[in-house]
Amino acid sequence: MTEAKFDVVGLGNAIVDVLARADDDFLARLGIHKDAMQLIEEPRAEELTALAKDAVITSGGSGANTIAGLSSFGGKSAYIGKIANDDLGHQFMREMMKAGVPFHTRPLEEGPATARSIIFVTDDGHRSMNTFLGASVLFSKEDVDADLVRSGQILYLEGYLFDRDEAKEAFIHAAEIAKAAGRKVAITMSDKFCVDRHRASFRQLVKGYVDIVFANEAELLSLYETEDFDAALKALHADCAVAAVTRSEKGSVVFGEGEPIIVAAEPVTSVVDTTGAGDQYAAGFLFGIARGLPLATCARLGHIAAAEVISHIGPRPVVSYKQLAEDAGIFA
């Protein structure tokens, strides 16, 4: 097996986030599900964008956020995702490159616009996502850069991309390339509603190809169709080698070869915006795995990153994760 050029190569949606403040009445009036992700069409995206007052516009996408976070830790990463040849697509490419992440997927010349997620953040910090997938899901096996996949120590797959059969095929194709090259494959479940839609496919992927699974408690329970957390965790343990399950303020439960480990969340003075919390947890955890750190330390890095990102508006770090980790006595 050749030495990896990158710690992690991510494969997922390429989305630009439009973040704005809103209250519960606003969400109810517009039929927006609080603290969840809804898929919308382009006209609805235009409507909600117009209603997003004083919006912050920034590159997002769950997998891309994780890759950008890993870069903040000092890790080396690359990304594969589909944009359109438009202003938002160009913004996404510029911001990934600025974060030190190579991004060279061929843009879509005809068809839907670059994906965007209009995210309304309430005063309690919860985010409600309304996502127009646009060009991001027009991703196929032909967009998978096999050499790039082989060059990563870990291939990281974003569950949100599962909403189209061609994208599912691309996932399997990329995972097969990674496994053949002796690389690890990780996946994030992304969202409970995403698991509800694609449970069978996720279960098949986890059992057949995946080494590392990321999920929150709701996603885990949905995956195994139970309300018993311990039973779901035991089922996941039987299906994969390593997993990290986040439980908000309760911290996370992680496991490898031994018994599950409970790792406490980092203290946060004020929760401003939970957008990107799970993405950045995965960034810290993957960075630790790539550096060969103990699982408890990997989870601690995840919580450090999540605590930073929920303290401000936006899904990506504004403070160096590397510095925060070193301040906590973790050097890698």
C-alpha cells in the first residue's frame, strides 16, 4: 500500500449556505420543520432566500464542512462534489481552495444551479435547513476521481448525497476503489429523515464497505428502527469496526475493538447556531483517527471543534482548531 497523500478525501454535496435569524412563528408560518432538513425545489429556494434577512452566505455542505474543519486542525484533505458553472459554484470552489482543500470536480455546464441550503437559526441556536440540491446530486461514477480516492488515508462519504440512484452508485464505486487500495471508508448518516429515506441502502453500505460510522442518537435509532439506544448501539457495533454517536450536551459514545466509551461534551458559554456541529465533530474525530490517536482523544477533538462552531453563526471554524487542540494539551 502506497503512502497516503491526504488524511481524508471527502465525497458529498457541494452547497452554499444562506444563514439567517428567524423565530418559531416564522418557521410555522412558512411550514418549515424546526431542527431538521427539508428538501425543496428551486422556486421555493428563491422564495426563502428573499425572506432571509441580513443573511450570511458561505460555502457549506455537510461533508465539505467536515473537510474544511479537518484542514483547520492541520490535516491534509481533498474534496469531490458537484457544482454548476455559476456564481455560487465559483464561490464554493474559491472558499474550498482558500481553506487549503483541493477541489477539481468538473462543473455542470447545463441544468440546475449550484445547490444552496437556506438555514434559519432560532434564538435557542437550533437550525432549520431548507435545501435545494440542484447540481450537487447530479453526481455519478464518472465524477469519482479514482486516483484522488486512492491518495486518501480515509474516504469520507456524506449521507445527504443518497437522494439519487446515480449518486448511490458513485458511493459504492468510490468505496470499492478505497477498499481495493487498502484505505478506510467512513460515512456520516447526515440526518434522521435521510436515514428514514435510505435505511436499507445505509445498512447495506455500513455492513459491506464502511469502517467508521458517524451518527447522532436520532439517526442511530432510525437506522435500526428502535427506541432502545443500547440495543441500537449494540447492533451498530456488530455491523462496523468503529463508530461515534453524538448525543448533544450528553457528549458522545464511541467504540472500536473494546467496550463503548462515553466522552463528555466540551463546555459552551452560549449556543448561537448548531449548524455544522456534527460536521465539525466528525472533522476532529477523523483527524485523530488519521493521526493514530486513542478513540477517546479523537472524540475529545470532535467535541472541541463542535463547541467552537456552535458558538457563532456559520458551519465552519473561525478559530484555529489546531490552536484549540494544543491549548487543551492535544498535539498531533
